[in-house]
Amino acid sequence: MTDALAMEDLATLDALVPELIEPVPPPPALRAQILAAVSGLPQDSITVRAGEGRWRPFPATGVRWKKLSSNRANGTLTLLMEIAPGAAAPAHGHHGAEDCFVVAGSCRIGTMRLAQGDFHHVESGAQHGTVESDEGCTLLLVVDARDWAA
């Protein structure tokens, strides 16, 4: 059979299948099991597993980031930033507020040292020093989308 005939046969079969097959509802027990499995999941949510998402290089060597979510209504991004041992992100200013939580490792923002579990907040309009890490760190950031686009 040639490829053209096979494709024509498949197209004919695809057209007939919906007419030939009668929809069958799942058995009540299976339907209840499926509904129970998805009932606790919020409908407007996302989950990013540790191995998912795409790490992107930051303009500074040894720094990378991964977007976790965006909130268009608030104009914010939630992301992870990894700073390799000895690397640094340059000093910068903020159009909007920024929240920073140290997930792993430690870093310095200017002369202030942050360790695992520490939280730091910067208001809009603020400037802060270089973010550097001797041992490496992972930061969870909620930033103004305008700041990240810059």
C-alpha cells in the first residue's frame, strides 16, 4: 500500500470513528475515584517541580535564574536565582519592591550577610549593593516585572 493510500484510509477511518463509537460513561466507582483525585487541586494553579523549568543565564557570570510564576495583576515575577561560589550579581536599584528568601547557602548584599532561612525585603525606589556569595546560594525572589525586564 502506498503512503498516499494509507493516509487516505486513515482519514476515512478518522471521519467514521466518532459516528461508529458510542460514548460510554465510566463506571460509578471509577468516576468517583477520578473526581476524588482531582478535587483537592486548585483549578487556577501551577506546580513547578525541582527538575522542571528552564534555568537561564544571568548577565553576570556564575549566576542563573528560573522563572516559577508571574502575576500580571500585581506586575510581579517569582523566580529562583542561583549564585555560584565566588560569583556576584551587580548592585542595582528597584522600581518596585523585592522580597528575597535564602533557600540554601549564604550571600552578602552590600555588607549585610544573609544565611539559609533569612528573609530580606527592599521597598520600591531602593538601591542595594552587589549580591555575592562565597559558598554559593539559592534565592527565592519576588520581584517587580519592570525591574526584571531591565
